[in-house]
Amino acid sequence: METLYILLALFLLLNLGAGMGRVFRGPTAADRMAAAQLFGTTAVAMLLLLAEASGQGALRDVALVFALLAAVAAVAFVRRAWSESEGNHGDD
Amino acid sequence: MAAIPEGPRWATVAARSVPFAGVWWALAEGAPASWWVGVPAVVLAALASAALMPPVPIVWRELPGFVPFFLKRSVLGGLDVARRALHRRLPIAPAIIDYRFRLPPGLARVMLANTISLLPGTLGAGMEGDLLKVHVLDGRHDTAGEIAKVEAAIARVFGMTL
Amino acid sequence: MGMIDYLAALLLLTGAVFYLAGTAGLLRFPDVYTRLHALTKADNVGLGMVVAGLMLQAGSWSVAAKLLLTWWLVMLAGAAVAQLVATGALRRGVKPWRR
């Protein structure tokens, strides 16, 4: 089972790497934020798998913190960092 | 801290301590010694929660019905979007629709707007007055009928009649 | 490996497929709204499957509860954030793609 956990964590990491493409391409800030959201959900799953594979229960706490931080980061982005003029360069 | 109108509502504090204790038990992975910190933490959390959020009139016996209703639909939502995303020709026909709330303003509306984002083909995209803006993946489906079903289920959880 | 192990492995692999679909949607869908659909719904089910698989392997009830709690939090946050980003994009004039 441990091997499966590690392989799946690796697969999720590759998946995350592919998602990076969206961060670079955008085109809108919202697209980049959506990709950052992917980082949150993927990191949580990876950490939970690694916690089980390594017997390090503390990694589950790290997963929980990641879940919270991803949400806080997204809210901070929408409320503070997002410029109001997205539409001007927002279309493809 | 904001003034609490009529002091802490003790029934609310007591009722909310139960789920908070459950959360603590899970967070500490059941370690018995952790309750030395856990009990004060749970009591403080319940006090803060009662001060910040008034009691919500949830009909608890409706929850066992709502959870499977929601889980089934969110799995269907995942399957539907996964099929479209992996399909060679990307079968989508997006549209924005306005859905008129039957729920009264407040928490129930927020819950509906958030819930539909996990259900097949719908994404909450803002509230304006009594209208909920919904981005739908495929405008050819009867989305409004689906949302109405979810709305009715949420109304039952909040003990409302539409 | 016993029955439970096979079931757990099946759930974990299914979860991974949903993650793959979420990323496929993120890369292939034409605008931010459709990408949010893919990401929110597919990753939510993906994490749900991974959590369900790991719960079968969890040594104690409290660990299983913690896994469930983590999923619930991610789900709650994911749904709220998707709505928030979609609302913000619409308000800022990001046009939805149409066929």
C-alpha cells in the first residue's frame, strides 16, 4: 500500500505541474487564482497520502493548514489584490 | 469585541460545544492528555461563536436526508464535468442565467449559492436583489428546475416553506 | 492485501482520475468560469475519493474523523472561493465564453 500512496502523491505532483501552465498563461488574474486553488486541493491530497505512507501523522495537520491558507489567500486576492479593470485585457 | 445584547445565550453555547468538542477530538487524533487544553478551547470557541453568530434555526432531523442528497449530486457534478473536460470535442455550451430566489434573504440564500457550485453544471456567480446569477456549463439542460430542487432541500433544512 | 485494501486502492485511483480531469478542464476549457466549474467539482470529488480511501486505512476513528473534517473544510472553502472568483470576474467585465 505504501508504494501506491507514494506513486499517487507523485502523480498528483505531476498533475499540479501541468496546472502551472494555467498560472503562466492566465490570461486573467482570475485564471491564475483558479490555478492557485488547484495547488491548495492537490497539496492537501498529497500531504494526506504522504502522512499515511510515512506514518508521520503530523503531515495531516499540515494538510489542514494548507486547506485553510488556500481559502484565506483566495479571499485576500478577491478582496484586496484584484484590480478593478480586468475587463480591458481580460478577453482571450 | 462587539457588545453582546443579552449576554451569552447559554443554550447556544452548550449546543455548540458538542460539535466543537468533536472537532477537537479529531484534531488531536483522540489523544486523552490533549483535553487539558481541549476543554478550555472548546468552551472559548463556543462562547465566541455564540457571540458572533446568532442561533441558526436548523432542523436537525432533516440533515440525514440532506447529506446523501447533496453527496449524490456533487459526485454527479464531478462526473459530468470530468467527462466534458476529458472529451475530445469538449461538449459545453455555457450560458449565464438569472434564478429568482424563493428563499428569504440570509444564510439560506448563501448556502444555496455556494452549494450549487459543487452540483452538476452550475456555478454561483453573484447575487443581485432577489436574483442569483448562475453560470451554467450547458445551457441546453433544465438548470432552473435542478436549482429549484436544491433550494427546496435547503428550505427543509432551515425549516422554511417556500 | 485484503478486501478492504483493494477497495481503498480503487477509491484512491478513482480520486486521482478526478484530479486529472480537473487539471484537464483547467487547461482545456475556454474561460475562467468554465475552468472554475472543472476545478471546483472535479477536485472536490477527487479529494473525497482520496479521503474515503485513506479512511478505510486509518488506524483509529479520530484519524478518520480528521480526514473527513479536512475534506469538509476544503469543500466549503472551494465552493465559496469559486463563487467569489466568478462573481468578481463577472463584475469586472470578464466576458463568459459562448459557443
